[in-house]
Amino acid sequence: MTTLKERLHADVVNHMKDRNKVALTTVRNVLGEIETREKSGKTPIVLDDAQVTALLQKEAAKRRDTARIYTEAGEAERAAAEIAEAEVIEAYLPKPLTAAEVETIVDEAIAALKADGVELSMRQLGAVMKPVTATVAGRFDGKAVSEIVRNRLAQQ
């Protein structure tokens, strides 16, 4: 199975062949951002898929925010270009989860802890959050996940 970064590199060639300028420049910009992040510290690192996904989410959010600013300023053409870039980036992101799916994941994590004989209270927030966050990673808002877990623990 290929990594997300390898898929981005392969898609550069595909976008060149398809003469898709927007997708090509967007993917090249994202790859440049990844390389910058990898080389920016004292020692070079290699980003894993989770880190690349987080970076892609930030890049897509930046594009959406910029599009909103352009729209407010009456620059519809520039806003459309930013939205097009955001959509290219979002195509690489995992499918987002629904609130119901996250609640099911939280309930499963709580049931697993109960099966291990753990007495659940708000003090076990971290114990519940760890497996849930690993499963949900990048597909649902972390703050919302925390709220769901808090609500579930309050009901215990």
C-alpha cells in the first residue's frame, strides 16, 4: 500500500498528463509544504500519513478561509480559485465521520474499559480518549469528540 505522500507524487504526473493546471499546482504546493515541514527542524524527519493528513487539513482550511475573505471583499473569481484548490486537497483526506459514528466508537471504547473492570468516572477521560482519538484521527473534530466522551462519562 502506498503512502499518502507517494500518492501525491504520483498524482503530479497524472495531473501533468491530464493538463489539469489547478490540481497540478495545488498538489505541487502541498508537496512543497510537506518537504518544508520535513526539513525545517534541526534534524530532517519523514512525515507519516497521519501527519500528512493533518497538514492537508490545515492547507484545505487555509484555502477555505482565504476564499471566505475574498468573497467578503467582492473578489468572486479569486474565491472560486481558492475553493477549487481546497476541493483538490480535500480529495486526499479520509471520509469524515458522522456524529453517530463517533458516538458508537466512544460507546465501544467505554464498553471495552468496563469489560476490563475499570470503574468509569471523569478521571478516566484520558483512558477513553486515547483509543477513540486513534480511531477517529483526522476524521472528526477533536473538541467535539471530547464533548461526546465527557457526556458519556457523566452518564455513567
